[in-house]
Amino acid sequence: MIKTQREKLCVITMDVEPDWTGYARGCPQYEGVKALRKFVSLLESIQGTCTFFVCASAAQHLLAALDDKASSYEIASHGLNHTPLTRIPPNEVGLEIKASGRIIEETFKVKPVGFRCPMGMSSRFVIKTLATLQYVYDSTFLPSIYHLSRFRNIGNDPHRFPTLPFKIRFQESSLSIIEIPISVSTRFRIPAGSYWMQLIGTRLSALLYESLFWPTPLVMYTHSWTITDIPRCEGVPILVDKVGYPNRGEKEFKLLSQFLKHLKRTGFKFVKARELAEQWNVPLNVVEADEIW
């Protein structure tokens, strides 16, 4: 049980997906997932845990990487193969979510209760479908200008959206689902992710996250393929390779490691996203879906 609002909480999340988010062609797709043992060792060294949002296509690779330790972590869904749900016909969205959940449950012997949309691309229809399928929470929402563009019909002002976990309610159907947003800094809305650490450095990240997120839960993200040195492959855009991830691989892993150890030293408690959704002893704000879309 998460006891009080004043606990310093951190939810580490990882998107486990094809290398290069699926851009790569003609080369191995899951080298990043296969190299996750060092990340697991890092978690063990800080007595931490993680919520893995895994694509069903990567489930067997993640199971092998976690070995016999899978039960120590939360396994949530990241779709089938990282295809954005907003790019497939509406009548196939529910089928894809069901199929990915079924494969994950068969692989890990546990039914996923959390979801993160591939590529961070979502919509009112997708979130309502998750609620219909009785997912406990979604963790796609990232209230920054760049990422809001990935949500359909949501506007572009990040400051009007909650940064704490909240409940989305659909009045027309009495459905609801908890949304666990990825954390952002208060003023500039810089997301809490290893992607941003490799751009701005560990010290500035620590200053931003420690001073601006407290006492809110720190929900951060990383990717299976960005913390491992993998070769550039055909089809990967220059903007993704050279501009978006100039320090990916071992450099990014080192920055992430330094930051997580800093959080441990400063008294943060590491919890799973499911624990935050089900046990956080703080009343959630209820936001009507019509207020968002």
C-alpha cells in the first residue's frame, strides 16, 4: 500500500518495442530487448521495479531477458507490433488490443491491466475502447506541446491538462479509466524520460525532476532500444538517428543509471504503475472526456 501523499514515489516505465520504433528495415528488430539484462541488474542494484509496456511481438524476447524474474515486474501492453492505433480502421482497434493482451497473458501468465499506445498516438475512441475492455489504466498522456500533437482533436496547450494521475469518465456510457501521465516539468513541460536526459544531461534532469515534480509521483519512461548500442539500419530517418538520439546507447544508459541512483539516494520509493493506479491513497480528479476532446 502506498501510504501517504507525501511519499516520494517514482514509477519507472519502459516501452519494449522493435528497435528504432519499427523504422528499421532488413536488420534484426529486437536487439535492444535482448540486451535488457543490464537494465534489470541496474534495477536490482537500487532495489527498484519497473512497468514494462511490451509489444506482443517482443513478449518472448522480454521473457527471455527477465529470465525467472518476470514476476518482480509489471507487464503491461504496448499493442501488437507498435503500429499506431489511430492509423488502423476503428473496427480493428478493439481486436488489436485484445490480441496483444491475449499474447502477453499467454507469455507471462498474467493479464495486463495497463496500456500505453504505440508511438504515443491516441484518441478519444482508443481510450474509450480501453475502458470498454476493462483496462484499469492508460499511461499514454504526455502533456507537452510536442506530444499533444499525437493525440487527435485535443488542442495544443499542455498547461490545461492534468499532470497528476486522474480519472477519465465517459458520461454517455458510464465508463471510466485512470490516466497516469508521464511527468513533465512545471514551466517548460520537459518530459521525464531518458530521451531528454541524453539531450540535457543528468545534473539538469535531477534539478528539474527533484525540485519541480515533488510531491507529485515521478512517472518516467525509457525505451528498450535506446539504452543499447545497436547499429543504424536502412530506413531509419536521419532526424531520428543523428538529431533525436545523438547520445543513445551506452551513453544514455549511463545517464539513466546515474539518475536512478540519485533518486535512490534522495529517498524515492520505486513502485509499479499498477500500484499507483490501485493503491495511491489520494483522491483522483475526475475529468469528463468531453473536457479533453
